[in-house]
Amino acid sequence: MLDKTKKDWWKSAVAYQIYPKSFQDTTGSGTGDLQGIIRRLDYLKTLGVDVLWLSPVFASPQVDNGYDISDYRAIDPMFGTLEDMRELIAEGKKRGIGIMLDLVLNHSSNQHHWFLEAKKSKDNPYHDYYVWRDGTPDTPPNDMKACFGGSAWEWVPEVGQYYFHQFAPEQPDLNWENPAVRREIYDMILWWMEQGVEGFRLDVIDQIAKEPDKGITGNGPRLHEFLRELSANTFQKGCLVTVGEAWGADTERAKLYSAPDGSELSMVFQFEQMMLDQQKGKGKWDLASLPFVEMKKSYAKWQKELHGAGWNSLFLNNHDLPRIVSRWGDDTGYREMSAKALATMLHGMQGMPYIYQGEELGMTNVCWPIEKYRDLETLNMYHERKAQGVPEEEIMRSIHVKGRDNARTPMQWDDSTHAGFTTGTPWIDVNENYHSIHAKAALENPDSVFYYYQKLIALRKQYPVFVFGDFRLLEENHPQLFVYERSFEGEKLLIVCNMSGQEVSYALPQDWQDSEVLIANAEGGLNGIFSPWQAMVLHKKNA
Ligand code: TEU
């Protein structure tokens, strides 16, 4: 177990993200709950993870599946009670697993009592908790757009003003310029720290310092000032792990977020690599193939620049992203091989790995008609593009490739009805392939993707070079291989991954020929031929 009394214990930790609504239902309601997570703690212990990031479980009208919080100190009844949360924290602790809560601090729900008060009148004490501008009903302050479509301004006749929302209209932006808002947030975080929470993930934290009059959403001028104040008043009073979601972070900014002096957060969660397979200058729905060589160079840049200067998150999936084995792997012919190759590619690097529920089983995307989707981002885009005359086929292709519900189908536990997720009717359908892809089968098969992840996690704990080593990209321009070296205090790793469905000949560098294989997803390779999606990690000492 990690020594969590040390400030930077999280450097050797591995996280697992749970999307509670889709993890495990224990009541037959069709939605997952906290007791379901408790029931599966031993499974997670077997996998070997140290931290559980729970997507929001706070009271919420669930317009954006909990990313619209109406009470930051209450558990949504759909998930259980505060008592259940206390039990989860305690049961987790027994197993060396800490709970990381997902704080949505950029905005609240429009049902939060702050907002209900705020919209009553301009002189209500809560009015200034949100971002208001004058205007007339048909002329918003400017033409800024919300991330989920439509204008970023919503008219409130009661006060004769518009409020600003970067996401759905039900998610009004909080006004961080107001010190009273910041104080409320600090008190709430301190209260959760008292409950024994071990970490926080901060949703769209790069967007808190907005300045809508100047069109600024992300990376506002006061962003890092706010973060330092937040951190000093809360996180720095304990030994927590904190991670900031920052779509707009480059390496320079990432070094501020994750400065080694702990003045802001432990690490940054950035998306540079995840945005490469979309058309340049456009959004995620405008598909493009993955520029493989560019992707390797992007990883190499982040590895080099943050080494000794910051800390990165390593992830290929989350609740907003499609399943990686369908996205960058091959979920038909080489599902398990490519899932393992992707895991090897990522887990060999420096940073904190995040495994998203079901990734350890090689769960895949779904390919459904529009009626089956639940996500508001997906549905809004569908209607917006339909109205613009985009062909149905093209819209559906984007949804199949990139839609967020790909990640939100229920966890596949076994081959019983609804994959063992619920005894009721699931809120969203289970992926049809649950008959063959499920945790029970994975646990019975020593060659499963699950045990491969288990081994990668164990290696990180056994060999400090995984945690602390520097990074050198080899075969930079090779169109199929991802090869890199790590070294730390006389120990070295060589990671070789064939990221394609073709056989590739590659002779290992001379000085690596007699080294030890720590993990591999297939036999061979050492003789110079790498089979489709073959991957391995080699190790040597005193080099
Ligand atoms: O996502 C941040 C965000 O910018 C998303 O809108 C992202 O662009 C989109 O999901 C990509 O498909 C965070 C949460 O992770 C997401 O689930 C929330 O919907 C969003 O914030 C609003 O809170």
C-alpha cells in the first residue's frame, strides 16, 4: 500500500474512473449506485488501483448526468445517501483505495439554491454568484456560443438580464470574481476533506476565470491566481491528489497547474493527443484519421517538458471519449491484442495512469440508431446538424465514432441479463457484445486484458523507472511502431509497440538484445518480427 502521509504519494498511484450511473445497480432502479461501487471494491483491489475517481454523485437534476450540481454537500438519492458515501470511503480505505470526488466548480445547476435566489432580483445577495449582463430579450450581450450548442446567454425576464453559461442553459456559470463564491467553495471542499476524501478532480477548471465581455472562456487572466488561492485554502491543508481537467492546456500552462511546489494542483488532465483525430481547427465531430507520427511526437513533447517540471495524467478513455479499442485499436480482428498494445504504449510513460471502467475488459463502442442515445451533447449536435442539412449518415457516423454514450453503456460484469449491471431496466442499453465481453470471463482467463492491466499496474509499483524515468522517443518517423526508452538511476525500459494490424520487421537496438521481458502481449518479437499489435516492455539494469 502507498504511504499516503507523504505529500506526493500519488506519483506512484494508479487511478480508476467510475461513471457511477453505469457501474453497478443494487436496487433494480436501472441506474448504478454507491452500494454498487462498494460491492465491486474487491474487484478493483484485484486490479490493483489506488484511487477511484467518481464522476459526480452530488444532488443534481441530471441534465448533464450530474455535471449540473444542485447541492455540493448532498448525495443524489439516485446514488444513495451520505451514509453510503461514508461507508464507501471507509471500505475503500481498508483496501488502500482512496475516493476522488469530481467537483464541478465552473458552474452549478440552475436548481442550486444560489441560482434560485440569484435570479429573483438584482439586489439579492446571491445575484452576484453568477455572471449577468444587461441586454434586451432579443439582443444578447454578444454572440458567444455554448459548448453544447446555442447561445451562451440566457434571458431571465424577472431581472431583465442575461446570465452566462458555457455549457447547457441549466448549467449557469459561477462568478469566480466574487470572493464570496470562492469562500463558499473552499468551505465545501474542506468539509469533504473532513469526510475522508483523498482527492478531487476539477471539472473544466481552465474555464473558471472567464471574461465574457472579451470573449474569454478558457485560460482567463486570473486563472492561476484563483487556483493558487483555492489550493492554499484547501488542498494544501492535507495530503490529497488533485487533478484539473484542462482542454486548453499546453505544456507551459501544464507546468503552472502541476508546479512541483504544490502551489496549484497535483497534475493536469490535458487532451492534446485526444484532439488529433479531428479536422484541424474544427470540433470533435469533424472526423479525421489519427496522424500517428504526430501523435507520438506530441506524447514525446509532453513527456520531456513535464519531466522534473510538472505532472501529467495518462489516459485514453473517460466518460466523454469513445472507447479506445474502437478508436485507435481494432475492435474486430484484434480486440484483445490492440487493447493490450494501447495499454502498454500508455502505461510505459511518466504520469498518473487513469483506467476508465471497462477499459480493463477491452469494452467497445456501440453503433446504434439515434433513438437509443441519451447524452445531451450528442442529441443537441444531431438536431443542430440535421437542421443545417447535413446528411443523416454523416451525422450518425460522427456519433458512432465519437459520441460520449460509447463510454456510458453499463459495465459488463457477466453474461446474465443486462450484463449483471441491473435487475431492472437500464437507463441506457447495455452493449450487445456483453455475452462475450465481461468481467467474469476476464477473471477466468489468465490471458485476459484484465490481467494484462493488473500486471502493468504491478510493474509500476515494482520498478521506480516507470514512475521517475526520463523519456526518449526512438523510431520517430516509423509509421507503425511506437518505441521509446525510459531511464532512471541505472535502470532502463524499452517499450516497443506495433500499433498496426500489419506484421512489422524491427530489430531491437543492439544494446537491448539480451534484456529481460517484463510484459508482452504475445510471444516472439525478439527475433525482429513484430506481429500485428504486438507490444512489450523490456528491462535492464546498470546500463
Ligand atoms: O467536460 C468538459 C468539456 O469541455 C466537454 O464539454 C467536452 O468538450 C465534451 O464532453 C467532449 O465531448 C466536462 C465533463 O467531463 C463533461 O462530462 C461535462 O459535460 C462538462 O464538463 C460540463 O460540466
